[in-house]
Amino acid sequence: MSANRTIEQTNTAAKPCYLLAIETSCDETSAAVVEQGTIIRSNIVSSQMETHRRFGGVVPEVASRKHVETMTRMIEEALAEANVRPDELSAIAVTHGPGLVGSLLVGMVAAKALAVALDLPLIGVHHIAGHIYANQLVQPLQYPLISLVVSGGHTEIVHVEREGCFRILGQTRDDAVGEAFDKVARALQLPYPGGPHIDRLAGEAEQAITLPRAWLEPGSYDFSFSGLKSAVLAALNQAKMKGIPLEAAHVARGFQESAVEVLVEKAIRAANETGAKQLLLAGGVAANRGLRQALTARCEEEGIPLLIPPLDLCTDNAAMIGAAAYLKYTRGQFDSLELKAQALLSLEEWSVG
Ligand code: KG4
Ligand code: ZN
């Protein structure tokens, strides 16, 4: 199999492009079949959440082992549900970073084995490009656009000037926002992953404790969430020492409001300053109802078209990897079997156009 194979050799006019995509960067084992980069033929996800819950977080060795146990079944189910035969596939796409290296390796070995066995091109995909292009599975994208990427490992404002060309305007200087949600949840003794529990409690709360907003220097698009997390811990400790413990719901709402306000205002400013035609929300924390509501309201006020994927496309899944892989497929940018799993991988360098 050659990495230099051209698109003409792999895509005849009559044949639709079916990409088999694989995602194993963290604790979801997923395989999907995506047609023409936009149509989900199947998207099978097996979450390891139950396994990791008792440890209070993802245990990398356990995650790798679970991926090994589940991967083959996910691929079989994805092909069966898509009703696509292996010989109808156009290429194999796989997340090669960033993520847990042991987890990434399992998906990559599966993808490479399929590429060799079926004599198909291999396409390595950046996980965050996947989160951003999950939106393309919902509606066509218009450039330039801004994507607010909010997940357990990333918090970034990404400027996509044209298709597949990524520039990071700002990012977290410490904790990712999902990580901050999970740490605050742990302090409130909520189960892992805590983000959805904070979201639920915040929605039920009638009051919120007052917490700071980390705006950083004027004009900066960067974020910082560790100070906010420390402020929550300090408030909890002080209340405990006074013998009047805080209501978990009030803490959850105060924390969520602080995190959401900074995320929303910086994303809106980035969209206005770059003349973005669309603002895209991406990543697991895009499931947060407070964030979705606040961003929707501000985008309406500012007249900025907002795209938010449905919940199952916000959290890790392989269909989003198939959507991003199509960028490379149409440009004939294939990878060799030397492709490496990379715990750290630059989104800007991954740009295809
Ligand atoms: O994108 P994702 O599935 O995995 C990573 O690539 O990190 O994001 C997982 C993160 C976790 O931190 C989880 O707590 C958070 O997304 N999350 C939420 C919500 N649902 C998931 N955070 C806040 N509110 C939610 N509803
Ligand atoms: Zn993710």
C-alpha cells in the first residue's frame, strides 16, 4: 500500500466515498462508516465510563485493555449497521492524536491491519479536528468560522479561515474546562465524570455562590480554570470551618456560571473580530445546558449563526473522525503505515489546506 496513492486511483466517479473511521483516544471505543464526509451510515460507541468510575477517573492501562477487548466488535457492528461491505470502503481513518498513547495505539493497530488487509489508504486524523468537523455531519460549514472547543482535555478558540486550515487564537493555560468540571464535582463528592452532574445541579439551583471570572489580560483569548477551581475549594473549606456547609447545587451553579460566562464572551469576541460566518461549539462540554443556553442567547443578540452538534456527536465518537478524514481524502493526503500515535499533536500543523 502506498501513501502516495492519488485520489483518482481510489475514487471512481460512480462510487460514493465510504470511510471506515476509528476513535480510541481516551475511554470511548468507537467505529463508524461515513459517506462523503457528511452522512453517518453508522456510529457505534462503547463507553468505558462504568469501568473507570470506581477509580474516579480514566486509568490509562485499563482503557487500553478495554479498547483491545471491544475494538473488533465495534468495527463489525459499524459495517453491519451501515450495510457497507469491506470491499466497498474507500479508506480507513483513525485518530492518531492527541490522547492517551496506549489507547490511540489500539485504534491505530486495528486501522493499519484493515488498511493492509483490504489494500486501502490510511488517513490519520487529529482528535480536535474531529470534534470541530462533527458539525459538518449536521449542516454545511461556512468559512471563515470560529470553533469553541471544550472537552476533558482541551479548551481552545480555533479560527478556521478556510476548510481544514486551523489557527488557535487562545487556549487554556492550565486545566481544561471539562477537567475543572470533573475536579469541582469530585470536591462535591459527585460521581465521575462530574460534568453532567454539575450541569444537572446547576439547573436545579435557585441561588449561586459568587465566584471570580478569569478574564486574563485585556484582549487575550486564553483561558484559566485552575484559579476558579481553587476558589471553589476555598469556599467549601471556609463554609465547613464555620459549620454551615454550602449547598452543592449553589456551588455547582456559581462554578458553571463563571466558567460559561468567560467561554461565551471570548468566543463571541473572536467571532466578531474575525468576521466569522458561523460559531461552532465542539467537544464533550458542549453537552452542558448552561453553556448551550448562554451561547445561543448571545449569538442571537449578536446575529452570529451558531452550530451545536447533538449530544451523541459532542462526546467522543468515530463519525466525527470520518468527517474530518474526508478533508484529507478529497486532497489525496494519505498516511503511510509509519504513522505514529502521538499523545501531543499540534492542530495547526495538522491543517490540510
Ligand atoms: O470530548 P470528551 O467526550 O472527551 C475528551 O476528549 O476529553 O469530553 C469529556 C468531558 C468530561 O470532562 C465531562 O465531564 C464533560 O466532557 N462533560 C460535561 C457535560 N457532559 C460531559 N461537562 C459539563 N456539562 C455536561 N453536561
Ligand atoms: Zn474528545
